[in-house]
Amino acid sequence: MKNAKDYLTDILEKRGQELGLSDWRSFDQNEVWAHGKLTGDDGPIHNDPEWSAAHTPFGGTIVQGSLLLSTLTQMAKKLQWPEGDMAFRMNYGFNRIRIINPVATGQRYRGRFSLQSAAMKGERALVVTLGTVLEVEGETDLALVAEWLVYLQFNS
């Protein structure tokens, strides 16, 4: 199994390439309500279908941006990482997040991930920057664009 330095060489060969595409997913109104209750994001644009239909151009409620972001980890399970002596990987934050267009409640979306860069973090770890986008089924415009940082810790 490759150590962190050898892994860095391998993964940098994938710069600019897609590492994975998630399955489609969506949220129903009950899930949007539950997230709003948990986070305090109880605005009518997310929680009141009648109000949203009457007062917004979306035809109904939209999914909270924080709920969309929270699904990236699940979506990233489809990523094709090179083999290596990896102990674990974890979310390391974001350089940039832009929620460009709403995702309507019930509308399907998916994540697409590409390698932007990678760098050593100490002797046995890397920080990888993933270009991350959320595509909405049937739409040409993206819902979200982000530079997502992933920390990779190696055993050697």
C-alpha cells in the first residue's frame, strides 16, 4: 500500500478528472420540515408550501442550502480514490461555497466531484481539494458549486 507521499504522486495524475458521480436524491416536505426544526431555519420559503407557491417564483418550497451541503459526504461515497495505506479521511471544510440556484422540494439532484489539487499536510497526511457541483435533474444550471477540502490521514 502506498504511503502519503507516493499517494500524492498518484492522485495528482488525476488533477482535472472526475472522481465520482453520485446517485440522484431528493427531499420530501417532511424531511425539509425536520431539517428546519433541527436547525431553526423555519422560513416560509422552506416550510410553507402554500405561501411559497403564492409568493415565490419556485412554485412551492425549496430545500435549505445547509441540507443540500449536508448530503455531500453521503454522495462522496461514490468517489474513486486511488489505493493507499489510508487510515481515514474526513471533511476538512471548504474554500468556497456558492448556492447558485434553488432545489425545489421533491426535485432530484446529484453530486459531481473532480480533483482540483492535493498537497501534503505534515508527513503522513494530504489535503485534497475537490471541485464539487450539484446538478438538478432536467435543469442546465447548477444548484451549488464548491471547493471542498478532504483530509486524508495515512498509516505510513
